[in-house]
Amino acid sequence: MTDSVGVVSVESRFGVAETTDRLAETVARLGLYVFARIDHAAGARDVGVSLRPTQLLIFGNPKGGTPLMQDKQIAGIDLPVKALAWEDEAGKVWLSYNAADWIAARHGLGDASVTAVQAIADGMGKVIGMAAGRKQQASEPRAH
């Protein structure tokens, strides 16, 4: 796992590509937009270096993120939300993302964002759990 502050990591039952595929399918099915998919390992190969499988999916919906930016526009640096599927040294695959409460704290978001931050937390717990093949989580796990 990771010791990164504000990052939630959930172990996936699938490989990196399949985990990312499952996440993209899940968010699309729920009416969210997939803005980009970045294969960091492929990029590394293109420049002649190695990297374990690592893919980033950027996704969301303006209905969810806009209230955060209306509160503090700089929050847009962390939006749309993203998730990183990656393989660790032991061959385990993880799906990691920034915790919504960490994003809120980072930008000093106030009362105007509370409902949207909670909706993002709940939504991320749901889609990440589904993509990783884990039981749906009632709410976002605590970040570390």
C-alpha cells in the first residue's frame, strides 16, 4: 500500500488494465464522464525505461465538482477526480485516489461544499469498490 497523506488505496482482485477497464465501465454506467486514461507504464516504455503496470483514470461530473470550485476555485487543481491502478513490488494491484475530505482540507473548503464533498466521498467508495471487485463501501475509507 502507500503512506501518502490523503490517499485511499483499495486492493484490487484484478490486474491493472482490467481494474482500469472496470472502473471506466462503472463510472460510465453511472453517468459520469471519463475524461482521460493515461498508461504511465506505456509512456515509460516509450522512453526506454521500465515501470510496473500503472494506469490513471480521470473522471467525474461537473455537478459534483463545481460546488467545490464555487467555494474555492483553486480546488479545481484536484478535479476532476482521478484514480490510479498500480502494481506494487509484490505483484498486488491497488486502486488509489485522493480522499474527498483531504481535498476539502487541502483547499480550506467551507460549509458550502460539505454536501458535495460527502457525495464525492460516497461515490468514490462505491465506484472504487466495484472496480476492485470488493464489496461496495458505505462511505469512503479514512485516508492515511
